Amino acid sequence: MTTPRPSLTLSSTVLDAPDAAELADFYRRLLGWETVQEEPGWVKLLPPGGGSGLGFQTAKPYTPPAWPAAPGDQLMMLHLDFEVIDLEAGVAHAVAEGARPADFQPQHDVRVLFDPAGHPFCLFVSDGTPGEPPAISPEWVAEQTREIAEQDRVTIQDAVAPDPADRPAGPVDRPVGTAGRAEPDALS
């Protein structure tokens, strides 16, 4: 006999931080959301139109994740994606509110930033957004290519279509699939 699934509604995504109130204030300013609950070590924000919110919990031993991560680094458990219409304006607003752009930017239509506690988050332009996507400058591509090579990281292209000369002899290769996603995800 199967037990019926209870009603479950996502209330909020919770981020740990050395100071919950400080980090909540950053996201309140960034998003324009309202504080709906605040107590020592805990703050919850909700969007004006309703829906799931963000919670912030004080965790003194919090260690920010590394981006991009290397073996042995503190890994992120999740990240937040925010769609913007104008990527440059979105980044400028986030920086003015206290965010810091990541040095490594893997995609031309996504910007990785860090909140004041060091959580990476992304601003991205949706494929469905009217207008042209941001241009990719040859200088930016060359810089990203150099950074990837210097860090000896495997690119997605290498993982999906590795050089046949580097493959060991063996059974027929199985294709590597990707999960179809509606929006880009620079951090996955």
C-alpha cells in the first residue's frame, strides 16, 4: 500500500552566512524583496508578488566555496540564478549593492558574481529575451582560454568530445548526454 504524498510547497532556499542579517540586507537591496521574518540568526525575504523566498541563517563556521573549484576546495552546495534583461546593468546594480564579479567567467551571456558572504550567484540573459545577446569579444575569449589552460581544467568540449588520440583502446564510446535546461547554468 502506498502512502499518499503530502502537500509540499517550497517556502525558501536558505543560505548560511557569518551574519544572516547582513547577507539578507544585501539580497533585499539587490532584489527589492521584503523582510517577512527576522529573529536573531535568521531572516526570511519574500518577493512582492508571492512565491518562494530566500532565508538566511547565521552559521559562524561558514566557509565560502571556491569558484571555480579545484580538488580539495570547499565546494558550493547550490547557487542562485537570476534572469536579467540587460546583463551589464544587472552586474552594475549587483556590484553597487556589494557583489563582487568572479575572475573566471565561462559564458558570454552569464556573469558569475559573489555575494558579500562569498556565495556565487549568476546573472543571465535568457534566450527568450528580446534583442541581441551580448557580443563576445575576441579578447575575452582569448583570456578565458588562457585561464582554462593555465588551470589545467577540462572544458565541457573536452568532456563531450575528447581528442580521439587521448582515448584508451576499448569498447565503443557511449555518447555523453546533457540535461536540457531552459536557462544557462554557468556554475554546474
